[in-house]
Amino acid sequence: VQLVESGGGLVQPGGSLRLACATSGIPSNYYTLAWFRQAPGKEREGVSCISSVEGISYEADSVKGRFTIFRDNTEDTVYLQMNRLSPEDTAVYYCKVNGYDSWGQGTQVTVSS
């Protein structure tokens, strides 16, 4: 399983970013993909996840109403639309497929004025 995250960057508070997780090598069409983030000095935490076929999604309370996860199965890519960003969202964002140990390299999101 290979995962490549992209779309991070520097954005002002209140701004938006869209992260992408390009996947390849997943043996099954049925899986759950999750976005995690890790801020400096903090534990890695789950942000959102989505099932590949049904499209059932979950968002952590800290991002609910601001972040939306969605997938494009034709492109084998899962996106994380992040709106109304705040400095507390600053972190390296990673994606991961449940049941597999592979992590991508992560993409840095920095929210600062």
C-alpha cells in the first residue's frame, strides 16, 4: 500500500486548504481511509475517516463542521477539505488505510497570520 499526501501549505486563519491522499496497491476495494495529524510536541490524532464503497464518513469533534472528507474512486484519491482553519489546526497531516501499516510522508499545514 502506497500513500502520497499533498495540498498542505501556509494559510491565514479563517482560510481553506484541500489535502489529497493518493492511494495505490490496496488489495481490496473495501477499506477505510483515515486522516491523522500531529502537531509539534503532541500525539498523533485522528481527524476524519471514510469508507471506500459506502462513503460513510466520520469527523472528530475538533473539526466537525469545518472539515469534510470525500473520495474520488476513479482517481483512487481521498480528499480532506479544510475550511475556517485556525492556528490549532497547524500540524503535519497523514493518511492511512485501516489494517495496513503504511503511512505517507505527510503534508505540512501551517495556519498563521
